[in-house]
Amino acid sequence: MKHGAIKAIYTTVFMALLFSCASSPKKLSGSYFDSNIPSSQEFSDDTCEKHIPFVYGPAYKSYMPILKVNTLNLQNEETTLFLAFDSGASCMIYTNGLKKISPDNSLFEKSESNYVSLTLTNLSTGTYNLSSAVFSAQKDDFKENVQKPRELKYGLDGTVGLDFFRGCKTLTMDFPRRMMIVDAPPICEEAVKMEKDFLSHYFIPVAINGKNDTAVIDTGAESRMVLRLEWKSDAPVMQRDDFYFYLWNHTPVKSSETWQKIDSLEIGSLAFTNIKALDSRSTRVHIPDSVRNYVQLTNLIGWGLLKDYMIQYDFEHSLFRIRNTPAEKSCGQT
């Protein structure tokens, strides 16, 4: 399988991991979104021009930030999409979104495969404008690859990842205030180096129980952490071809174990203690073997650990910042 198709499958990996525990579903709507965004009075800093409010949707356990994005469909008509933000994913359209983007359902008619890509134009959140972005779509919402999330039936139109903000110098997530901020200044002085793996996921150096390691920042994972298989040992070093071969040909380890407990996780000078982490072997998590292989190679830091903090991706300098208390001003100025 081509690397592009491989990456497309991984865009839904942690949604499948963690969307499965849904509360009573309710259909998303513009009125729901507009009534749940923070009051503009909560953001008094006039120097920050690009605030993007988000809500936590009613269709699941309130952890995936949802953006209201206006765009044009394939008939060049205006439409509104409700897109979940997931830093471990790429831009993708689900069944509900496909009905809005391709009302005549012709998107797959001329395609020889179940996987297609499409370019959406004139994208806008109201404060942040993007001329175009490439989204992927697959028939049946990857149902043969991952457990089908309930949200696909209740109004969520797709996801956007960090590639949606590819033109930004920085992207700040202010979780307590439910706000994303484009091109904000540094939210704190301390930063750690940020790099990409072979699937374009950003990872940072961490210390687990005092031992140096790395972890992918995945806001689409509800767990505080997901631990790789041999987290007590040094992380494996693989070349690209070996990495992809492992994902598609290795038989992952499976177990009834669900949780692992670690004493400490350090990101720079910020320390978290007594972490209840998801075990990547757990058979209670229904994912394809290739996806489990990725998880068993790579530690994850999820929304559960970040939800009370501000984080910042500094793409310009390849740095990651995390602030342990909400900033007095939403731009994160100290």
C-alpha cells in the first residue's frame, strides 16, 4: 500500500480508540455551536487577532474540540462543516460531511478505489481564513479498518489536524477557555524540541519514571497517556522502510491488561505524577493490527493530560510549549 494511503488510515486511529465510550448522542447544529462558544467578554486582549473558538460536542464524552468551518461544496455553494480537531489526524471528511460536499453523491462514481482526496476552498472559521485544504474521504468511513465512531451518525462532518494550520507560525490550544489562537507569541519561556515522525505526527522528548523517552502529542486521544509496548526499555530506532514494514507485517502483542501506572512524566521542568496510562496491548481497544503496531512503537500524550493546560506548537522554530496555568490573557502573554 502506498504511504499516502497508510497515512490516511492512521488519521482515524485514536478517534477509534477513544470515541467508543459515547454519552447520549445529540445532533450537532449551528445553534448548538453558537450557544456554547465562550463569551467574547472572556477575551479582552485586542492584540490577538485570530481567536478560533471551539466547543465540546454533545455526541460523545466532551473531549474533542469542534470547529465551525465555512466552505464551498463541489457545486460551489456555501456550506458549513462541524470538524473535530485532532493533532494526531489529517483533514478528513465523514459521511455527514460528504452529503454536504457532494450532494449528488458523485464523489466516488469515477474512482476506482474506496479512497479519494478532494480540495475544499474558501475555508473560514470566521477569524481564520484558508484558501484551500486537501481532505481525504473513504467509503463507509473506514468501517473495515477501525471501529466506527458513533459521531458519524450524529452530525460530526469530519476532522482537521495540524496540517489545516500549515501556514501558521504558531498554534496555541487554550483548553480551559475553549479557544485556539493562531500566531500568538510564546506562552512561556521554556520550550522543548518538537519533531515529526514518519507519519507526520509531532513528538517531543519526555522522561517517564526518570528515563528519557519520546511521546507523540495527540489531542485526539482521550487517555492521559498510551504507553508503547516496551516503555521501560529504550525506544526502537527504525529507518522509514523498516518502520512501514513493521506496521504492516508484524503481529502485535495483545493482552487483557488495560492500564499501566507510571510514577512520573516530565515535559521539560513540568512534572505529572501518578499517571494512569492506557496499555497498548489491551484487547478492549478494537483497532487493526497495523494501528496497534504504531501504538506499540510510540508513546502518546492525550487530551486527558492536556485538558487543563495551554499548549503551543511553534512550527517556525520546531518547539513545543506547555503552560501549567491558564494565561490571564488568551494570547498567552506572560
